[in-house]
Amino acid sequence: MKRNVMSVFVSVCVVFVLAGLITMQFADAGAVSHEGTATVKAIELDKNIVKLAHGPIASLKWPAMVMNFKVKDHALMQGIKVGDSVTFTFIQSNGDYMVTHIQPDK
Ligand SMILES: [Cu+2]
């Protein structure tokens, strides 16, 4: 009998751990990428910012707008200049929107 109680307890623990892992996976999936096209309006790498006039972002139901994005890595901006038409990918990170990929349209 005692053994049964113990095995139930262990099973419950396993379920909780699994639920925790699954929740963490969803939290990770929360850092989902969004893709859009834009025109580069300003690049301020000293502030780690790129200002983009982006088109609608369907995955966020965003209309077209001009806004600032953080830049994940300054190296991303190599070869990108103001006025360029770009395709870019971004994530939401601590309340900021951060560009993770950006490339000029050919
Ligand atoms: Cu926007």
C-alpha cells in the first residue's frame, strides 16, 4: 500500500516536470519570428536602433508603419543603408522588437 502511494507520488512529480518542460517549450516558441518588408529610414547603431518603414506584418496583425527596431547584432547591418528596400525578420524581446535578420532586396 505504501508502495502504491509512493508510485502515485512519483508519477505526479513526473507529470509536473513534463508539464514544466512543455510550458518552457511554449515559452520558447513565444519568441516566434515575424517577417516583413521595409524601407530603411535611419540607422543609429550607437543606439542599437534601425528605423524601418515596414509593410503590414500579418503574423502580428500590424498595419504598415514607421517604427524603431533594436538590432540583434551590428554585423547584420553591414551593407545596409538608409533608403534600402529590405526583407527582415524580427522577434519580440523584453518589450522591444529586435531584428534578427535583414537583407536588401535585389
Ligand atoms: Cu510597426
